[in-house]
Amino acid sequence: NEKRAIYRRLAPFYVSLQSWEVPNGWSNKPDNLWVLTEFAGQDENSAKIALYHKFGVPNARPVLVNLDEEIVIDGGDRRYYAWIRLDDSIYAIQETDLDVIIETLWRARSTSIRSLELELLGELHPKVIETLKETSAPTSQAKFVSTAASDLEFGQPIHETHPHLLKAGELTLGITALEYAQRRSKLASKLPRNAIAIISASDVKFRSNAVFYEFQQDSTFLYFTGFNEPDAVAVIGQSADGIDHVFHLFVRPKDSKAERWDGARSGPDAARDVFNADETGDINRLHELIRPIIDGATEVYTDLVANPTNSISRFSAISQPKTETLAGLLKSSTIKPLKPISNEIRVFKSDAEIVNMRKAGQISGRVFTEAMRRKWTTEKDLGVYLDYGFRQNGCDGSAYVPVVAGGKHGYIIHYVRNDDILRDEQLVIVDAGGQFGGYITDITRTWPIRGKFSQPQKDLYMAVLSAQRTCISLCRKSSNLSLDKLHEIAESAMKDQLSQLGFDVSGNALETLFPHHLSHYIGLDVHDTAGYSRKTPLQAGQCVTVEPGIYVPDQPCYPAHFRGLNIRIEDSVCVQDEHAYVLTTEAVKEVEDIEALRG
């Protein structure tokens, strides 16, 4: 699957095989042939690496190739692999049956514009060599139809249709098809032998009647497939030999009438050729297609039973006969939760994921800083400016509904009405962030509306900032601290700071002043990998928030000059071995820097 991920996304053409004419005596129609166009811009050695080293043939004898027209056959571990280069295209196949390889090679040969002169390298498989030399091509020949991908419609951007968004090899922004394949392989390797994982896409959610919300894909489904359409189900398991993974992807079929109203669908062919599914099919036949897969599995790992409010419900409706529903099929299986396994994979971010999160943080941080330069009179105007700034500067949009809380509204942790007036004497808490390539950033800044802190505001702000600095510095593997332990450190630091400011912090006073946790994991979701323990020591590659806050009620038991003040400061941080990598550093937070923005 990794090899196909490399090959298919290197190809700048979407290739389909149509109008097969099966020769006499051929009982099966070979469908294991895929086509790659010229490796543009690559030297000979790079092409060799793409064709052989990264092909990942287990225990295979290496073969050198000069990339002229030729056939190369190699084998290992009960599989056979063959490649043919014909007129700037690579035809690649894998099979366990040598007869199928021979038939498929002959079909590929029939498309050559010039006569093909075979150069057989090595004598690994005499039967294949003898047959290719002595057998004439079948009289009925295959018809290959290649269509430029830019002339086709898909349910989401791909490089061939949106080269201004995606680089060659990327399936979604910043994430390659190879990385998606590696994620599936990692998931399959964590499953018991003969077990499967079933993951469902999200539904389209409706505000009312035919008015829908913007589609938001299920993050686990997106993480393992890269497929960003509704009404889809993925099944992932180990291959029969336990070396690789098998990927089934059931999607909506192409439908010109529906697509005129709701936009393009990728369809089953693209599920195979673009998203690298081994098997695919019409989602409307899911209960029929998935039955043998479930029946052949010893265990089913899924979160669909615990969370049925997604697209799976459409295909396992109670109105269908019980024996025909997916829910009925699952009831007869050993069901185990998938989330603990998927969380363990998702919580560690790849280099590409961190790049996306850094980009989101960089863009969002700059927009925050620009917002602090300006004088705002309403929460609404400030919120709209942030959302526009995120989008205008390259983010997909806002990662979540922002908090723009002036004055007393800051006491409400998730205040999202954002409909009041901002007054000069107030502080404003802004909790917002952009999303880039599906990955979020989470930033909170607090600043004075008039541009200058009063002394009480400054004192309380510095207490929060000091605690945040301490905790960020400890977001490294070498500290051997969990998020829960960091929270305790933040509480201790703020108790010390508040005591010096005249607060009574005895007993459970801090539960009122600092009512939320210091941190949560981030990634595709704002609260990523929900359920992953905050008691586990932080590891390199994990991304978290650090967000201490103090919220002072307007009550006589608190120092008078601090009453009604609310402050929170938050950054997104990537844990590394020896230091913390702050992803949102462009959003200024030092008192001097904030005040300097207004001159």
C-alpha cells in the first residue's frame, strides 16, 4: 500500500481501465494494473528508488534498470511484482498468480505505440520468461483509456485539479498519500491478527430543512483516509501475510443529478485510484459488501456502537430487517473500542502535521497582534476581524467559535455571544485560532481596550504570564511531567503570585479563581484525542495547550482593585526532547510589547 501511495500520487494523470474485451479462455478480468506517468524532474537514481527501493518488496532480489522500454519481474514471499515502461508510462502490477501476471503483461504490451523489445533481467521465474518469449499476444486486446485528472471532478481538491493548493504527492494540504498509508499500516499493526477496524465519516448536519451546516469530517476517519466527504465507511485490517494492511473504502457513487445540486463526488473509482483503497464499493450497498468482511474477522474495533450519531446510522437503520443491518452484523461480533488505539497513534504528530500546526499558529498569531494594534468598540467587530484575518492570510477558517469577552464576560470560560460593547477601562479576553490543512491552533490573549494596562490589571496579568512561562518551559520529554502534573505546578505558581497580591488562597480558593485545567491535547481537533490520559508523561511529538487563567468574582472577599478582572493567556506548544516548541509565538503577550503596539 505504501508503494501504491507513492506511485499513484506521483502520477499527474488519473488513469482508468475501461472497455475490457476479455480474450477467449480468460475467465477473469484482471483489475490489478495501474499506470504511472513519467517521473518528471527525477534523475535515474531517484526513479530507481521510487520503483524498487520504496516499492518495499519483501525478500526480493534487487534489479537494476536503465528505464528504457522493458519488462522487469521480481518476486518474494509468495508475491510477484512486475513493471513495464511504455512510452513515458510505468505499468505496475502485483499478484500471487504467475498466470495473471502473464495475461496482464500481454494486455499492457498491446498498448505500445512502438514495438516492444523485451529485455528480461535475471532468471527468477523461468515459467514467466518462457511464456513471454513464446506466447503470442491474445487476439482480443485490452483498451486503455487515460483521462487527465484536471478534466475530472472530485469531491475534494487533489493536486491535479488544484495545484495552487496541493503539492504533487499530497492528498490533503501538507499530508501525502504515503503518510496516510503509513498511518493505516500503523493502525493495522496494532490490531490482533484477523481483526478489523471500522471507521465512519461524518454526516451532513442540517440547520433546518434543506439548509445545511458547513461539513466537518470525523477527525479519526480523516486521519486514516484523507477522504473528506460524508457518507463513507473505512475498514482497515492486516493483510493475509501480516506484512501490510488492507484498506476498504465504501463511498457515494457518482451521480450527475445529485452532483449538480450538492457538488462533485469522488466515487468508488477515485477511492481506489486516488485514495489508494484496496477494495471499494457503493456505500448504499454497505450491509451487503461488509458482511463477509465482518464474518471473517475475529474482532471488530470500532466506536460506532458507542457513538451511533454519524453516517453509519443511515446504513444500519432500524427500519431495515435486522439481519440486513450493519448494527445487526456487529451484534454477532466481538466489539472492542477503537479510540484507545487510534488515540495512541494520533497523539504523536508527524513532521508534516507539526508544519501544518505551526503554519496555523503563525498566521493566527500575526492576526492577533494586528488586532491588538487597533481600537475596538464591539466584541462582534473584533471577532469578525479575526475570522477574516485567518482566512485572508491562508487558513481554512476559524478552528472553533471564538471567545471575545469584554470586561465581566471574561468570567464565563466559553462566552461566545460576542455581542456587547467594549469599554476603555476593560480588559478583553480573546480565545480564537485558525485552521490550516485541517489542523488547528488555539490561542488566548488578554489586553486592555485602551491599549495601556492599569496597575492592578498589569499585576494580575503578570501573575498569569509568570505561571505560563514556567509551564511552557517544562513542556519537554526530559521533564518527565504529565499534563496533570503541569497543572499542579501552575496552581502552585499562581497561589504564590496571588498571595503576594493580597489574595486569600487558603482551602479551595483556587477552584474559583482558576476553575479549568491548564492544558489539553491539540491536532485535528481543538480537544484532540479525547480520552487520552493527562496522567501520562509528555513525549516528543505531542502537541498541547498551556492556558493558565485567573477570574476574580466581583465579591467583597477579594481585593477591591482586582474584583471583576479576568485574564487568560494560552499558547499552542509542541513537546520536544529537550525544549518546548511554541507554535503561536507571533501573538505578542509581554506587557511592553502589547502597549507598544499603540505607540
